[in-house]
Amino acid sequence: MQTRHIADVPVSAIGLGGMPMSIEGRPDRERSVATIHAALDAGVTLIDTADAYHLHADEVGHNEELIAEALRTWSGDTSSVLVATKGGHLRPGDGSWTLDGRPEYLKQAVQESARRLGVEAIGLYQFHRPDPAVPYEESVGAIADLLDAGTIRLAGISNANPEQIRLAQDILGGRLASVQNQYSPAFRSSQPELDLCAELGIAFLPWSPLGGIAKAGELGARFGAFSEVADAHGVSPQQVALAWELAQADVVIPIPGASRPASIQDSVRAVELRLTSDELERLDAAG
């Protein structure tokens, strides 16, 4: 497995997104643990989760607890695995997503996440989504306080625009480790954020990095190029999508979600795929 960096921490170039294992349509616990173990067996050392990755109102942190269980029961050494979680999003249990970016809430949430993960300090803690009811500098200021106190080791933000990235970098005193935004062949509006992260040397973690690729063969001119390039290399369109994202900049670390071992096993093979400059240009134009 090739590695990239979040701040000074080396992690696998492809991570694992835990959300599909805990929300609507989730598999049973046994298959979820097997999926996480398959990722670890394949060399994945970055696992992304959030306290809001759950289905019912009484199971906040379902995915965090699932990941903690999988790490405890894996036969290998987990000391190099970076678990990234998030706070500031909530799921009341009716299928909706709500926001709470208040500093007092975030400081309480991080303690609960650490308890569920079974750690004294969270490896990477990310402010999940801006809350329009709370000034952004106050929310990120709480993350800075947690970093200063050693409650978290690395600080990140998610679903941020360029102005918010620069503001967070300033509030954190240059210690912003990562930005997690939606980015995929089907969703490229975060290109300015990706480019800014490349400029500043901040890790960019695309969430839902396989958006649209499951139907690549059905979408004609727009995404058909991904299927055609995949056929030429004898790989899946999903691998082509991840390889294309990795080629965007050295700071890019996709975190594809998975709920089956075979899915993450396929995704990690993207690090071995080398796309030509002509192929990359063709895929760039396919958006």
C-alpha cells in the first residue's frame, strides 16, 4: 500500500469510509466487521467515521463503536491506524440530518467519541459541517482548544469552502491537517477546495469519491470514459475513478465507503493503477 500524509502522519493512499455500515441499508454487524478487517488486511491505515453515522436516535456513535470493535478483534497491529471522526452533525432518528456547531456541544461530543473509540486522544477530529446558527470561527475555535488540550492529535474540517479553509487555517495557527469535502467524477464543485489544499499542503479527503461510477456504463458520454478506460486496463470503473482522484494532487486521499469486503478490496487496488496523461485528460473532460 502506498502512503500519503495527513500533517506529519503517514496513512494509506486509500482510506475506508465507515458510513455505509451504519446508516440506511446497513449490513449486519458480522459483515461490517469483516469489511473493516478486509481493509486492514489490505493495508488501509485511515478509517473515517462520525458520531452521526447511525440510524436510530438511541444509537449515536454506532459506527464509532463498530470500528472500535473491529480494531480490537483484528489479528494484526493497529498502532499505525489513524481513526478520523467528526462532530457537529446530528441524526434525530427520523431520517434527517441536523447541525450543532456550538463550542460547548463539540467539546462534549468529542469526549463521547473518544469513549466509544476507546482512546485517550482522538487521532483526527473534524468539524463535520458549518452551522449557520453559529459563527464559524467559534466552532473552529473549539477544535483549536481541543487540539491545544491534547484531546485530539490532529484537527480537520469538512464540507468547507475556500474562505472557511483559510479561516480555519488561521484560527488553528497553521495546524489544519485535513479538509473532507464531497468530490467524485459526478461531483467536481469542490475542485477549488482541492486546489487550495494542494497549494497549502493540507490533506484533501474526498467523501463519496465513487459518486456516479456505479452507473458509469449507463451514463453515456458523461461517465462512459471511466468504463472505457477501465476496460482497457482490465479493472473496475471504481478503480479508475479513485486513480483519477489520486492523480489530481499528492494531498488527495480518497475515503470510499464500503459495506462488503470485496468493495474495499477492489478500491485499494487503485493505488497500483497508472493512468496515462491522455487518459487523465479524457477523464478530466468527462465531467
